[in-house]
Amino acid sequence: MGIIPPSESICVLCNSDIEDHNHLLLHCQFSNQLWTLWLDIWNLKWSLPLHIREAFDQWSTPHNSPFFKKVWLAAFFIITWTIWKERNSRIFNNAANSISHLHEMVLLRLGWWITGWKDQFPYSPTDVQRNPSCLLWGGQLCNKITRVIPVSRASWIAPLQNCLKWNVDASAMQNSSRSAIGGVLRDHNGNFICLFSLPIPVMEINSAEVLAIHRAISITLASPRIKKLTYNH
């Protein structure tokens, strides 16, 4: 329209081409990386069309579950929105983020959007960020135990007097997408101070146990009462 001089209309993300909506949201080298990172999660390759409208029309989900269809559609808008916010951040705030940071933000924002849906989804936005494969969730939350497997009991060793002790663990069902972590915080008399239990995305069991430790530490740091006490792990 002749309002912005050509010298000032260069894309702020790649600094190499004139900015228009199709370049900014699709064909900019920087923006293209964000689309590729999302597609790589699902082992997909995609040749981006010329126009953003064509991209939306071609944006078909690789999985047929109703929940993932909503996830896939939401991802399109979140990626374009994230690119737009980064463009404005660089222009108006002189602040730039790396492509890896924006990829993390796409996953985190997607998790935030899902929390506003009515769908049952057992994972937090942080879980989505850590392990996007949990988005393939397609089941229903189940409170009924259909099978009990006896396990050997381990004796609990009390902490020192006036100290607290976390015991955490992780579990996973073989041939299933179900896994969970949990933890119990007790004092030297065995009194329960705190406990947690939650489902997590499917991951290698040692990584799940590290996640359980991380959750216990996070709870400790977030609780003024617990922080005042001496604890061991």
C-alpha cells in the first residue's frame, strides 16, 4: 500500500525477504523450522503450500481419535499465533526468542488450551511440554481396579528425629499407555505430612522415577510449612 518503505518491510525473523502474511507464517526460514519441529514429533514431512489458507485446508491429522483431531487443529492456530507474537516481540519490544524456546511455548500453550476443554485428559501442560506423545491419549479416566497384582513389601526406614523423608516411585503397565508416579512424605514417627499421585506420559521407567523426585522437590519448595522443616531424601 506504500505506507511502509521497502527498506523497513523486511521480515524481522529472517531479515532476508519482504514480509507478507504467507512469508511470515509459512515460508520464512525461521517460521518454517517451527512447523518442522511440530511435524517431526509425529514423524511427518510436509511441503508447505504457497498460501496460509491452503495450508489450513491441507492440515489433516495423522490419527483418527476425536481428541487428537482437536489437538491437531489447535496446534495449527497455536503455531501461527506463536509466530505472530514473536514477530511483534521483536518489532515492539526488541526481544527475540530462539526457535527451541518457541517450540516449547507451542507445546505449553497447547497444554493450556486443553485444560479449557471438557475432554478428560490426565496430563498437565508441563507433561505435554516434556513428552508430546501423551497427546495421543484417547481413553477415559478409569477409577475401577480390575486386577490386583501382589507385590513384595519393603520395610520403611524412618528418618532422623525432627526430619522428614520423601519416598517416591513410578510404575507402568506393560503393553499399555498407562503410567504414574507417586510419593509420600513422613516424619520420624511415620506420620503422613503430604502425598501425591498422578498419571504421567509414557516414558522410560528411570526417567519416570526422576520425574517423581522432581515433583517431590517441587512440592517441598512450594510449601512454606515443609520448607521450614529439615528433611532428607
